[in-house]
Amino acid sequence: MAEKIYIKDNSFVGMSGLNANEVDILKRIQALYETSQPQNWTQDELSVLQTACQNLLDVSEKGGDKFWLRPHIVEEISRLSDDELPRYLFYRYRYDTYPAKRIIDDYPPCVQIEPTSVCNYRCVFCYQTDQKLQDRSAGHKGRMSLDLFKKVVSQIEGKVEAVTLASRGEPLLCKDIVKMLEHISGKFLGLKINTNAWYLNEEKIHALLSAEANTIVFSADAADDELYAKLRVNGRLDTVLKNIEKFSEIKEKHYSDSRVITRVSGVKFSDQQNFQEIEAFWKDFVDQVAFVDYNPWESVYDAQPTEVSSPCSDLWRRTFVWWDGRMNPCDVDYLSSLAVGNVKDQHISELWTGEAYTRLRDTHLKNNRDKLMPCRNCSLV
């Protein structure tokens, strides 16, 4: 049987709530291409922007290393002003095409910041079930300090647009999360926050909505109590539903002009899950409902080697900054075997373009990912 390859950049297996008009977006991109030149941009940056516009305006060709208007991109652009559009296209073009083109510039297209590696759930499809991660003496568990968070933000503000607050743990468990959200507010066009919604309360809901995020994702995979509890061990659907309902009420009452996209997103893990049922259950409380494909990473270090040799796209797309400042190339490597350094000691840009990252990319490009752990056991490309 052929090895199943997990294509992270195309992991959605279902999404509803995409209502924006592509024709209107194309008109805005055409106007930007013909008339607008952002001030204080370098010639290289302007060249990337022009190429991005050209790709999007050529609607005859989609896929491959082309940049095209995927439905969720149309939805995101519809909520941006014309002044913000160049920044968004510059970031999104690099995010979507640089991994295929194997292009590296000074900053990663996306940075995922981990407020905490601690989680209250033990989802059956998640590496939180691995006791090696739970071992306190191994140094994997902790919460990011507010000072370190501000340091990370200062290194990437104005250079990176896609920032995700989430990784191995539940972000709302971080004791400084409200202050972190206050600090990051308005700084990044592509800010995304993932939460299991268990710790949503009024203070955190207001902080989330005030942060001016692009997307807030509530992780949920079922529409009935029994299946939810089976998949998201330690969780209860009634509690999560109540919290998301409260979020929706506060958003409607106090943030009616908010541009944030709210999404319930689940992992397609079991044949018991029915996307239509889940969509019907959640659609009144959020803008979008989505499923992402299951990637068997919960015990990747103990898995059998795969036959996948293609380079991993994340080496060109994103980087992860753990709670303690360690910078890691992916979260499949949740035990940090491949850590490239620490942002306390070196700037994110220096690490992204540095020797350790370059060696990793070269190893993958030479089809030698089988020489790296956990890359040899991973099917992500």
C-alpha cells in the first residue's frame, strides 16, 4: 500500500461559511496592481507584491506553486482595508509559494508562539497523550513569561504578518494570556488564536475580541456529548458549547463591527464524525465550521519509518517558538529533537537563516529525511 502523505497546506477536508465574492476581491487586486505603490517598500518587496497580484489576476491557472484565491483567502481579504491589502498579499504569497519554490528570505512567513505547552485535554489524536512530553523532569512543560513574549513580538513586528498563538498546549492556560493579547493587539494582519474553549470566561473573551485577530479557532470535533468526550478526553461538550455561546453573545453585543473570523475546527479522526451534523450544531455560533485531515503524530517517535522522502514544506513556511524560547522547525517534533536555538540568545531572523536550519533544509532537499528523527517517521510534506 502506498504511503499516505499528509499535505499540511491542503489539510482542510471540509469548510463552510465562505461567503465573500471573489469578483469583488479581484477588482481590488486589479486596482492595486495598476495604481498603488506602497511607500517605503524596497524594490524586492514591491517585486514580490507585483508577482502576487499577477498570479491572482491570472484566474486560468491554479495549484502547484501558483498563488491563487483559495476560498478562505477570499474571505480574509474581504475583511481588510485597501491600505492593508499590500501587506496581506506580500505575506500570503510567501506563505503559499515559497515552500514549493524553496525560497528563504530574512523572516519566516509564519511564526507560531506557544504561550504554554500545558493542556487540560488528552485528545486521542494529540501528542499530549505521550508520557515523554508529560514528564516534568524532561523540561517540556511550562508557560511563557510576558517579558519573553514581548521580546518575540518585538523581533517580528513589521516583518511577519502571520502569527499563531498556539502549539503544544492550551493558550488560555497561560497566566499572562490576557496581557499577551493586549500587547499583541493590532500588530499582525494574520493573527490566529487556537483554543479548546474550556477556559473561556468574560475577561478572556473580551481580551480575545480586543486583540484584533484575523481568526479565532475553537477546536471541537463532534456534535454529541459521548463522541466529544471520547475524542477530547477530559473535556465536556456542554461546557464548551456554553462558553462558545457566551463568546458569540459578547461578540454580537460589544464587537458587532469586529473583523475577526470565528471558526469551529475539528480533526477528522473517526467514521463516527459527520461533518454535516457538526456544521449544523455549530453554525449559529461561529462564522465557519471546518474539518482538517488527521495526521498520526501522537506517537511519532515510536512509529515505524515512512517511505516519504519529499522535503517538508514547513521548513520554508513557518517556525515555532516554544514557551521557553527554544525555536523549533515543527510541532510534529514535540520533544524538540530538531531545535535550532533559542530566541533569548539569537534573533529569530538569525536562527531562521542560520546554520542549523540550513542543514535541516539541505538534508530534506537531498531526500535524506530518513536520517533525521522524527522526520523519518513523519508523512508531512
